Amino acid sequence: YSGMEHDLISCRSCYVRPQDGAIKLRIVMDKMTVEVFVNDGEQVMSNLIYTDSKADGIYFGSKGSLSFEITFHELTKKG
């Protein structure tokens, strides 16, 4: 869900070959898009999202064990 009144759940999936028993994901997001790179680009998925400008959180979940790190980059306009 993206916080909009007419939200729909959007689901994408692909088959992925684990590398040494693990799957590596790199998720790049901004206010309107999300891109998922699997195992350094072996699979790539993109989607538009319609996030309310008041949104202030995100949720990640897993059915199995999970470890991750998040890096946040604030983008600002110059001028």
C-alpha cells in the first residue's frame, strides 16, 4: 500500500537462483519509483508507486531469515 485512498496491492515476482544459499537484493526507491536488482542484476524489476507526500515510513518483511542494511540519501535542490 502507498497510503492512497484507492490503494491496490501491487505484486511482482521472479524465479531467482540463490548464490551460496542466499539472495542478494538491492532496492532503489524514490517518491514515485522502486527498482529491485537481484543478485547484482541477474534479474531486475521496476514499478511506479504513488506515495502520499505525507508518508513517513516503509516496511520490509520476509518469510525466511533476513539481514539487511539501509542507506538513505537525502536529495536536495540547489539554487
